[in-house]
Amino acid sequence: MEQEKFISGYCRQLDASRMVEVIVENGDLSEVDCCYGNCVYQSSCLIAKEISELTGPESI
């Protein structure tokens, strides 16, 4: 089952507000339109925190 979600928040890397599209298929991260998984600010990013809550931290 595919789940699509839009997460809004502040992106420190872009220094701007951002809306990120996340697609999760069967509990696994399928697509995300930001640098999730490679962003240097991920540990303090609220958008990344919400993505982790959707998929679990092992999907990074």
C-alpha cells in the first residue's frame, strides 16, 4: 500500500520554509524530495524527524 504525505517545515540547508513530499510503500521509504538521508542538518531537522516517524529510523 502506498502512502503519500506532505510535510511542511523549515529547511536549514535551504534557509527557507519547505514542503516535502514523502511516499512510503509497505513501510519503506520510496521517494522523498529533499536530501533526507544525506543532509548534514538531519539530526536537528523537524522534517526529517517526521519522516523517521513515518518509516522508522532504519530507513535512512
